[in-house]
Amino acid sequence: MTITNLNDLVSAGLTRDSATALAPVTDQFRLRITPEMAQTTPGVARQFVPSLAELLIRAEELADPIGDHVHEPAPGVTHRYPDRVILHATQTCEVYCRFCFRRETVGAAGPLSDEALDQAIDYIAATPAIWEVILTGGDPMTLSPRRLKALIDRLAAVPHVEVIRFHTRVPVVAPDRVDEALLAALRTRPAVYVVIHTNHPAELTAKACAALARLVGAGVPLLSQSVLLKGVNDDVATLESLFRALIRNRVKPYYLHHADLAKGTSHFRTTVAEGQALMQALRGRLSGIALPTYVLDIPGGHGKVPIGPAYIQTGDGHHMVSDPKGERHLYHDPT
């Protein structure tokens, strides 16, 4: 059963009193949990089940924490970096994450209107610097294969667009949607990359792994992005297990995001120092191919930057380098 309201949560096992208490939360932020995610562990469920902690809105939290609207030259387009744009193909998701940085807009509408999509494609076609189009939303894989194919074909007709990247949770949270019709839509001239959003190893169920295998079998390169979340994955063992599981499924861990300043999400955020310590511990335990880059999306739309631990300090013509165990070593540049 897909959970979309408080009565569904009661049917799934929450007490009526507890569900009623959550009404002020679901009045503000949408609820949707797929059967696959409803049947997983408490650590996974924490990402999707509403909490009264969401009613605490801190002064630093923002409606648009990464500045989508600051860089919006056309409807549905975010153009923050010269060579790539985000195209918000839809506002619909298969699950609504409680920590989402777009939580106040996702679910408010479906796909871009025909008029808005025309303006978005016109902008992309008129901007030769755009080399990559990132389809997000919402989740672009909630669109029907027919609609996706039509969108991809329009982007493929723009000569300077050479890469189409999907950001999606669908292969993990609704793996049955990864069918032959969807795979056929992804076979196109621009290189198609799929970035899977997953935060906990328990999300990678047998059905999810099968969906990832279908994508790999169709020749689609897979990356992942995860969010560092307190109470979900903020320990070395969980992150190590997640990244190893991704590599086993031929998914390259790409980004580990520091949680954004979305409204009502302070109970999910770690400190940057805690994230850096986790990444330093993982450096000594994981192969380089299994290590993502720990990043912060600077609030206000100023871009994404690596914020991992510093292993080198430079001064007076020499470098002091720390190894994964924390021991320090002197290194001199050749002269």
C-alpha cells in the first residue's frame, strides 16, 4: 500500500492518537511512502514518516535553501553553472522525503506545462554553453516513458546538449517502474547518466538491486547521491555498508550532501565537523571508488563545494600531510 495520508499511517501500524497529532505537519508538508519503503527498517522509515520535530522552524532555515529561484532564466530551469542546467521536469515524487530542500514545492504540481516546457527548451537551445541537462523536480522518472521519451527527443535535437543526467529515487523506492519502456526511452544520442538518491543500505532491497541491474544492462552509467542525516546514516558502519552495497551494484558513490537548511529539518542535520570526521574515518576503510565527495550547497544559490577533511597544510615551502590514521608527515615539493 502506498501511504499518502494519516489514515494510511494508522493502517500501517501507527496509533490513531499519534497520527492525529501529526496533522499540523502533513498540513504543511506532503506525505507519500511507497510500499517498498514502508516495509524497511526504522532508520529508513525516519526519512519518510512525519515527525512533530518538523514544526520547529529555525531562523536560519529557508524556503529555497540552495537558491533555485535565484538562477531561473526560464520556467522550470535553474542555470547556476555555465555548462549545465537543471530542468525541473515535474514536481511529483514517488516518496516525499522529510528533509527535502524542495519540500515546500514538490507535489504542488505535476509536469511542466506545455508552454513552460517550450520556453525551457527554447532557452536551452539558445544557450550554446549548455553541455549537460540535469532532469530533476520532483523526480523525472515519475513521468510516463512516453512523456520522458518525448522530452529526451527534444533535448537530443539540441546539438550542443551532449549529456542528459537524471536525478531520481525511483529505481530504489519504486523499482517496478524501471521496465523495458523506461529503458527504451533512455537509449538516445546524448549520453544518459542516472544518479540514484539513496541514504541507507536497507533501501537497496532485492527489487531495487534488480532495477539497478536492468539499468546497467541497458548501458546506463549509474552514480549515487546521499544526504548525511542524523539518526539515519550518521555513523561510519552505515555509510560504509551503503557505499559498499552501491559499488556491488555497479553504482559509483558520487556525492554525500551535507543536509540543507530546509524548513523544519534541523533534527536531521549534523555539524560539518561531524561529517568531516566520518569522511576521514571512511578514507582508511574504503577503496577510493567507493568514496563520494562530501559537499555543501552554499545557501542562497552560490554553488556546491567540497567540504571534506583537509589532509594537507602548506607553509614556508613545505607541506604537512595527514594520513588516514591521523598521523602527520612532512612533504617537500621538488625544486
